[in-house]
Amino acid sequence: MFEDYSLIHTVKRGLGNRYGVIGGSIKFGYFPDRTQRRNFRVADLAAEFGKVLKPMRSSLETLPRKVRKAFQLPDGFSLVTGVGPKGYEKRLPVQQLVTALQEHPQMIQTLELCDVYVLVNGEPFDGGKSLALPRIAPLAGAEKPREIPIPSSLKDPVTDEKISTTNDDSLPAGTLIPRTSDREHAV
């Protein structure tokens, strides 16, 4: 998908990895090679993050405030990068690509659980807002979701054994919240 390269740059607990594929190849590997970019030492997390952002004409200071604040907490990061997208030599249809990403079924869990940000030419996309799943309009007349309390235990239909849904009351009881949709959605 990329003329130059695409990679995942990950740092966790002082060790880094740069893993991806060079444009025109289908062989994945470490950049530039296994000995230099597999489990390499990272003494300064912020400095390493700065090095990764520099080719994208960005820095920690140019990222959305929420990212800068979150960066103070972790002991690592993962950054996915693609350079030289194929078929987009003149102009990259960023909005179209972001929309396709947000509507892709494999992104549902990621977008529900994680804040995902996009940089375009070093600038945060959409004013630095994180990506979100598209809003699905509810069925007319059933706009409010129904809330169904989940009991603290349920009976296993196969064994008839009672199963705790709250880890024997050490966790709060859950709630099932079904919602309606004004149209069918493929998932």
C-alpha cells in the first residue's frame, strides 16, 4: 500500500522495535535490520517519540493536548506509519480514507476502547479530535436505549451451575443496553 515503507514503531519498558515492510516487498522485517531494530534500548521515551515524529514534520508539542497529557503516564507507545501511499501521488483524500477507517468492521473495538488520532503532513486531523465510530440514528419512536440490569449470577444452560457475573460481588453489577437503528448495518 506504500511506495516507501510502512511500519509499527513500538517502545515498552525501555525496549524498542521497528517492524514493517519496505515498499514493493511482501517480506516483513525489522528496520533497518534485525540486530539494530529488534529490542533496542530506549533510555529516553520522550526523545525516542520525538525522533519518530520528526519525519512526519511533527513533535510532541504539536499533538493534541490529550495525547501530550497521556504521554506523561505510560512506559511505552506504538505508532503506525505509512510513507508514500500508492495511487495518491497528487493529493491524498484524507477525509475519505478516515471515513473508510471509521466504518471498517475491524476498527469497531479499537475505536470503542482507544483514542485514535491521525496526523496529516505533521498536523492533527480534524482539529486534533480522536476518531470515533459513526453515529447510528435510532429507530423513530425508540430513540432511548432500554436498560436491563444484569443479575449478580446467571444459570449456565448446559450445566445448570450458577455463574457469578460480579466475581462474587467484588465487581459492580452490569447493565445490558440494547439500542435501535433506523437501518440495517453490516458488521
